[in-house]
Amino acid sequence: MKKNIRFSIIAIAAAGLFLAFTSRDGKYFEISKNIEIFTNVYKELNTWYVDDLDPATVMREGIDAMVKNMDPYTNYFSESQIEGYRYESEGKYEGIGAGVKLIDGYPTITEPYENSPATKAGLKAGDQIIEINGESAAGRTKGEVNSVVRGVPGTTVQFKMRRPGESTDRDVTLTRGNVSLPNVPYSGIVADGIGYITLTTFTPDAGRNVAKALRDLKTENPDLQGVIFDLRGNGGGLLREAVNVSNVFIPKGEEVVSTRGKVPERDMSYGTKMAPVDQNIPLVVLINKNSASASEIVSGVIQDLDRGVMVGQRSYGKGLVQNTRDVGYNAKLKMTTAKYYIPSGRCIQSIEYENGEPKHIPDSDRAQFQTRNGRVVLDGGGVKPDVVVEVTPPSELLKALRKQDIIFKYVTEYCSQFDSIESIEEFSFDAYDDFRQFVAKSNFEYSTNAETALNELTGMVFDRELEKELQKELSAISKTLEEDKTDHLQRYRDEIVNEIEMDIVGRYLFENGKTRQKLKNDPELKLAIAILNDSDRYAELLK
């Protein structure tokens, strides 16, 4: 091991010396000097440090520290993380085809994907993995589990599975395969003459799939009067697919996006190359704070060209282009190489970050640009919708139920009683009292924001005499807050029922069903339908 390490150090040092002789007075000399210092520090640590060092761990920490000071989108992917990267960038990976999470000490199937090896083997959400290839799975880390559930197609893995409600464990042998998730999980008619298409990620063939969905809607509904294109929660993906998706709605020869980086010779411009599926049909695009990157290219282009109306909340604000570079041993470096600019000339990249997230920038601090019709649009912080819809954030109760997997466990128990559900249009959850009883016996605990603030206030009282005076008042407030919480399950009933219904439908009908169920109680969808049904309002919004 130490021979290999010494060989690597010599190779790195030699490369550094070459760079030093190439440009001793320039940046390359600084690079080579610091590489030499880095390797010397590691050599001394490896030789003299009191404990043995794991080279992979030490180097990974060094690399992570290096990229930490860049923007949040510059990342290093080791060989063991490549399958996760492929899933994010391509919408596919090699493995058993299921989401897995550590719940109650064991890896637990949270979402078997449609037509995947896991689903074909009969695995269901809620199934616990007790053993992996004959060894206990208790307490395994996420990385350890991922290394097992993902792997070369055709290879096998043996699980001992425990299903809640069943008295005996089951042995299951799974053959890993190529797993692909659809980027257009649902398209259909949501009102008379109004079509709907949702795109979840800009993976390969996103443009082709959106185009097919629109063609099918037009073919099956000759009187189609408008289309709602849903990009909410779409975190982006491939730049070329952003161009292809835009091309579904805008003419051939339109510039969609240009990129500008440190090296002017590498600046690029990307335009549409095909005839659109339909460049005239009224269009509403739904976006929210989680619509990012490629989603913002498409929504920004549609807005800049006055091709359609944006509805929802301001998008994320990621106007950066990433490229990947192979760095050896199947590892990759994904790094930001440019910013992108949409037709009006604006860049939607957020100017400031806080805790790794884009920081809100007041409109007064953002530069103004104009759409093709002369409407004012802003840069520097995402795409602002033409019609802004205020949304109520999830309650603290719902967040706690999610975090402690209470709804997930309840739905697992509920679905064990039924082989299927009636049609989505007719399905509704009507066992809320049963859910409340489940929560009562689940040792569920949570604190409201008010309770957290009260505890902080209590901790700030250092004066003993003052503490005595306030103790009664603080205790009374705490009691009132605790009593108020007992009514929260009823107060937030509708919100919780919506969550339960989506989870139940997803167990039987996968992502397609979850999308359709969500649309049943979607105020932004209803608003989009209303806009498309009001031609005067639609036209006025684009003036």
C-alpha cells in the first residue's frame, strides 16, 4: 500500500515540476509549488502520524475542502458515487430499481419503481431489508446500501425481507438491471379543451417526449384550446434538452440560450433547429421555487419571447452551466464553466447565497430587460411569474410527520389491507380517525415554532430572581401551547389527508398516479385553466 502511495506522490511531484518549468513566473508555478507542498504534507502524515491513514478518506476530505469554496454546483464524484450521478443526470442507473432509506435501524424500501427488478420481484414500499447476502443489514449507512442495490446488470443480490404485518421473513434473490424513470410521467386532459404535460427532469429525450405528449394530445383532442406545461419541482438537467423542449413551442431558428465563461473562445449560442409541434396554441407554464437550471431556461425563453404565461412562484435562480471532467479511476469532477443568458439578455443566476441557497434579491437591485413585446423582466434571481401565486408552506406538524416517517408507516399498514384501489377519480381517504389512533400509539413528538422560541427564551434567563418571577408565566404559556397542539391533527386535517392520499395512490399506480392525484387538489392548475379559458386575460398578460 505504502509503495503505491509513494509512487503516486512521485508522479504528482513530477507533473508539478513539468508545470513549474513551463511557466515559472506564472500561475502554473504557483500550482506546481502548492501541489508539491500538498504531497509533502501527505507524505509526512502517512509516514509519521500515530495512526494508520486511509488514503481514500484523507484525499476525499482534501478534495471536498477544495470544492467547498466554489459555488454549490461544483462537486467531486468518486467511483462509488457515479451511479447516483448517472441517475441525476440521465434519469437511469443500474441496480434493483427502488428508493431505499434507513428506517427503524434497517434499510427500507420507500419506492419501488414501475417495471423495475424490485417491482417484478414483488417488493413493496415498507419492506425492510434484514440481511444482505447473508449478513445483517442493521445500521448500514446510505452509502453501504447504495453500493448493494446498485450494480452491474445481470448480477444478483440476496435479501432477507421483512414485511410489516407478516410473521415470517422472506428470502428474495434480485437480478440487477438497467433502470430508467420516465421524465414525462403524465400527460392528459384536465378540463374541457385544456391539455396538461408534466416534465420532471431534463434527462435524455426530454424534448422528444414532450413533443410526443403534445402531438398525442392534439391528435386525440382535435378541439384542444390550450396547454399547461408543468415544470414545478423540476431541478433541471441537460442543456441540449432545454433547447429541445423549448423547440416544441417556438419556431425554428430562434436563439434559446447563450453561454459565456472565462474563455471567450468557448462561448456558445444554442438555437432551435426543428419545426415546432405548435407555436401558436395558448400556453401556461407552471413554475415554483424548485424549478431550476434547464427549467429556468425554458420558462425564461417562453417569457422572453412572449410565447406563454408564467404562473406560480419565483424560480430557484440557477443560471450556471456545469461540465464534467474525468479525473481518473472512474471519478468525475462536475464544475461550473459558464453562465447562461436567455433571449432578452438577462442571466437568472442568483447574485448572493446564504447557507448554500440562493438569497432573495429585491427587485430594485435587479437589472431590467425587455421581452419581445416590451414587457419588463428582471435578472439576478430566477424567473418571476407573470401571475404570482402565494403558497402556504407545509405546517410544522406535517414536516414532523414526514421526518419521523409516521405517514409512510401508516400507509404501509393501510395498503396491506387492499390489493388495489378504485379509480383515482373516485378514490378518497376516509379513515382519518384510524390515522389519529395510529399517531397516538407511535410515540410521535414534535415542537411548534412557538415552543422552540419559548425554550430559547427560557434558556436566556440567567438571573435567578428574575427566573422565579417568570417561571409561572413561562409554564402557563408552555401549557397553553401544549394544549393547542392537541387540536393540530384536526386543524391540519386537509393538508395531511392530501399527503396520505398521494402516498396511497403512489403505492399502486407509481409516479403517474401520484401526479394525477395531486392535480385533483391543485389551486395553481385551476388558475392556469381559468387563464386559458379567458382569452382576453391571456392576451393582456402578454402585452
